[in-house]
Amino acid sequence: MGFNVRILSFVQVNKVSFQLDNDIPVHNLYPKKVSMKLHYLSAVRKIRNFVNVYEIDCLICVDSILCAFTIPALIGKKINHICWEHFNFNVDLGVFFRSFARKLAAKYCTTIVTLTNRDKELWQRGISNIHANIVPIPNPNPLKNINNRPHLSDKTILSIGRLTYQKGFDLLITAWAEVCKSNSAWKLKIIGNGEDETKLKQLAQDLEISDRVIFFPSTSEIDKYYCNSSFYCLSSRFEGFPMVLLEAQAFGLPIIAFNCDTGPSDLVVHKENGFLVENGSINDLAEKLLEALNLSEIDYGKLSSNTLEMRNKFSSENVILKWIEVL
């Protein structure tokens, strides 16, 4: 089964993060960033014209907020209209328009694709009048053919992400300070850049664990950090679908994660391939970290083996099959 794919962006993008196939043309509504409030009607007309000119029969909105533009643009048209949610239902990033767009999508879209089963539940609880079919489809694991077996002997906890409030590194560092009182051998490595970098380094200093928390800037050579770590820890206050957990999984790292909305519970089965922690609880995080650090080699090996087995669930092949069902 083949698909003719076109990408329509609101504004022209001169640099993309990922290489596109040469057969996928990229279009844009505007050559530069404009006020969507002032250009709302213009954008709706342009989208409708695009659909007519290129005879689009399936339109995927890569962010629920875009449905506020596409739904009126498709009035009277029989098109498979898919809303692809990339956050989680409880997160609007302070933009009320996103909540409004989700209600429109629930009523008028053909399908809403969430990244997790948990987010599907949040949509169903949060909106009473849902006509769209809600289908959870995870992101695929971008890493293939990774040949890595982690070891307890590396004695390293790894955590990667933007140094911002959302990622909860302040909670992780505070919990790590408790761990350090009982364990003197392990290190915590944090990789990323962000607005809270100075604050987080100061927190580690205030807690007198600067020698046990090592900060590294963001890097494209992230593999070496996965290969030299024993566990991955996610301390986020909220997520959509944390890709770092997929990456950690590809390297066989057992995961210790807050059971936040949303994502970790779709990737981590408690004590089978990692540990789920009470969301936001510093005490529980410290306890789970200590429990992980004190595992026997046999028990650690079981966690790692189970982690590697779960990779297939998020393979590109399996995810593509799920997408084909809704297209």
C-alpha cells in the first residue's frame, strides 16, 4: 500500500531536524511567522484551497490546536480528518485555544490519535461529547540494531532533557541527595541545556553532592552515555510521550520513572523492566533509586532482559501497521 504524502506548514521552515524523503514536497501557508489571531480566516481559506488543489483525502493535524483551523476549512468535505495529539490532554501550555481545539476535534474529527493509553483515558474523561474514534499509537523507537548490554558495575544513573521545571531535575537532585547518604559509589549524570542550569547546579552544591551529580551539555553523541550507564531515570512532572525512555529501552537500561501523565506507565511495568515512582514524591524516588542500586546481578539482568524484549512493541514496523489501520 502506497501513500502520496505532502507536508503543509504554517510558516516556511528553512532548516528541518530530520531528513525528508525527496518525494515528499513541503508547502507553507506563509513565508514567515504571522499572528494566527489576525490571520485566522486567511489561514482557513488557504488550508481549504490546499485541500482542493491537491485533492487531499486524508488530513493529519500534528498538534490538536491546529484542528481549530482545519475543521472549519473542511466543512462540507468528506475527508479522513485525524487529530494527532502530541502533548497530553491535561497540558495546554497556558493556551486556552488548545483546549477549545480539542473539543472541536472530539466532535468533528474522524480519529484522534493519542501517544499513550493513559492519554486516551484522559480524553474520554475530559470531554463528554466525543464522536471521534480515539486510538493510542505510540511513537516508534528511532534506534535500531543497538547491541548493548548494560552493567551494574558502571554505577551510573543517567537522565537527559531540557533543564526546565517540567523535567523535574530539582526533584531528582533532592532525591539523589538522600541516596548519597546511604551510597557513596554511584554517580548521577544529567545531560541537557536550559534555563534552570544555574539553579540546579546551585541546588547540588547546597545539598553538598556536587561531586556526585555531573552535568553535561546537550550532545548529538548521546550513545556513549547510554552505553556507560546502569539505569535511566525520568523525573518529569508531566510528559506527552518521553522519547528518552524509548532510547533508554533500546540500550537495555532499566528505567526508574515518576508515574506522571503521560507515557511512563506505557513503557514501564513496575519491577519487570524498571520502577514506577509515585508522581512527584521525592521520598518514593529516593527509595526506588536505592532499591535499584542494591539489586543483585541476577535481578538486574532480568530487568535489563525484559527491557530489551519490550523494544519490539515500539518498533517502526508495528507502529506503521497501527497507522495504516486509521489512514
